[in-house]
Amino acid sequence: MAIHRIKAKDDSPKKKVEKSKKPVKKDQKPTKTTKKIIEAEKVEQKPKKKGFILFRPFFALGRYIRDSWREIRHVRWPDRKLTWKMTISVIIYVLIFATVIMLLDMLFTFLFNQLLGA
């Protein structure tokens, strides 16, 4: 694999970087890199469909919904007992935080009233 430097202001047209292909012997299985090169060539040879552009957003939406559904099936949902524990812990945290904010508000109100002499 060759390393190429890209200049910040390269005005030349983009050139296709070709990977070096090693000859594969008949007895030898193709390596992963040669498989990737062959797959990349197959992808490049696909003709573009003209009518596909109109339906692309619908296909993307369908793919999104399908992938979301698959992801939801992988989620391990909590049982009722764990749900109640988490709910109660959130409520307790909110009450503690609200108390701290209320105490700080009372303290700052007292200090400003003392400074302003009201």
C-alpha cells in the first residue's frame, strides 16, 4: 500500500489511486486485499439506474426504520422491579438537587438584601 501526500492547495484534477495487484497463483487462495480489490472493481462496474434517484429518499427511510427495529430488538429491557428502582432514584436525585438550588437561592437572596440594605 502506497502512502500519498496531499497538499493543501492541490489544483490538479483528482487521480484514481490504483493499488498494486500481486499475481495470484492457481493453487493459492486470494488474500483479503485482492478480494477487496475485486469487489471494488465490481462495484465500479455497476450501471446507474435513472429512475432510482426519485425513490432514494423512500428507500433510505425504509432502511432507517428497518435498522431501528433491529436495534430495538437487541435492547435488553429492564424488568418492573429495576424500572421502579431507577424511577425512585431519579425522583430522589431531583428532590435533593431542587433542595440544594433552593438553599443557594435563599442564601444569595439574603446576602444581596444585606448588601443593598433593603
